[in-house]
Amino acid sequence: MENINLIPQEEVQYQAKGKAVKGTTIFFFLLTVVGLGVSGYLYYTHSEISAKVNDVNSQIDTQRNKIKSLSATEVVVRNLDKKYNSISKFIADRPHYSRLLSELKVRQPEGIRIEAMDVKDGIINYTGDADNYILIANFINSLLNKDFPGGDPELKELFAEVKLNSVTLDQNKSTVRFFIVINYDTSKIKL
């Protein structure tokens, strides 16, 4: 037997449209629910991330304030370090003239009197008088003697050159006036 469809064609089209509208309505309703769910999840995640970011930013601000509060200490420490380095360099590089003068005193024979002494970097100008010419010669030889007994062994090569610039006999006092120039090694009197 054959099925006879007595429903008019317009009604069939109307029912098909109704089913299509119903299907798309359900589909869009489900799509809306899914969209709302995804939106809710994204909103929740964004809120959590924003809260964490705000927490981290507050911790960063706290640490920055701690660092800023230590800036005065940092300046003091840097200045102290510069001062320490300057003083250390000055002490290390300065010549110890007391060692130079004590070595001169040890090598100066009896009978020589110093009237004036001008100490410069590497040069000493010595003016004085002696009882005789031989004492002046002995003084010059003792300055140039590397194995001088009684001298500091570290300073045996301290005096590089000695020049007798002038020598005159003072007949009123029966003494010999002299002027000598002594060249010395400044590195020897630095510690």
C-alpha cells in the first residue's frame, strides 16, 4: 500500500520552518549559555590575576621603599670607600722622610754640622760646615758606600749620587763651609 500524504505543501514548509526555528533557537540558547560560561570563567580568571598583580605590585613598592630608605647609607658607604682608598693610596705612596733623615744622621760623621737642608722629591740640598776637608770627603764616601756599617740594610742603595757644589774655608771660624746635592731613590723610602 501506498502512503498518501494529505498535508498540503505549504503546511509541510511551515512545519519545516518551525523545526528549523526551534533547532536554531536551541542552538543559539546553548551557544549563549556556553558563551556566558566562558565569559564567567574569563572574568573570574581576570579577577584572580588582577588580585595577584596588585599583590605583587604592592610587594614591589614595599621593596622599592626599603631600597630608597637605604640610599643615604649607600652614599655614606661609597664616600667612606673612596676616602679609605684615597688614604690607603696616600699612605702607601708617601715617602717616609724619617727613614731618609735617620739614614743621613747615621752616615754623618762627627765634626760636620748641618745649617740648612732642603728635601725635595729625589734631591737633598745640604749646607753646613765641617772641621776639615777630610770630614766632608768621608761624609760623601759614607753616603755612597753600599756596605756602610750601622746603616739600614734596606737603604743601602738609597743614595744614588752626591755632588759637592761648593766648599770654602772660613778663616774666622777655622771651619770649612760646604754645599752638597744628594740624589736619592724615592722608592727606597716608601713602605
